[in-house]
Amino acid sequence: MEGEVVLKAKKVELLGSFNEWKPSKETPMKKLKDGSFTKTIDLTAPQEYQFKYIIDGKVWENDTNPDRFEYNGYGTERNSVVVL
């Protein structure tokens, strides 16, 4: 996840199929000194998960380097996908 929007962000959360796209106390990411964000979560393999980041509670962003993208059924929007 890169970009000026992210570097200026106060809060970034990781939402996806693994948490029913709902924010929780487990999904906020930690802001690093360089302004980027990080988060480690345990996921079950073998499986695929769709996900996105939500920045400051209002801007949805995809990962810049997912395993692939998949259309999410809402027009032309795509979700990031991680394959385990």
C-alpha cells in the first residue's frame, strides 16, 4: 500500500472476506515511522481471501501488489486477493 493518501492517513484498517468486511479491534493497522502501515493476521490455508484497506474510515484502497484482483460485483470495483 503506497501513495500520498496513505502517508497522510491517521488510521488504516484491513477489511476483507476473512472478517466479513467489518471493522473490529483486530483490524487496525500500525503506523510506522516512515508513514506506512503494517498488519499481520493469521489466515487458514489453503484458501483465497479478498481484501481492501479503508483509510480514515472513508477511502477504500486496494493493495498495490496482490496475488490478483477480482471484481466484487459492485460495478467496476475490484478487490485485492491473497492466495494461501
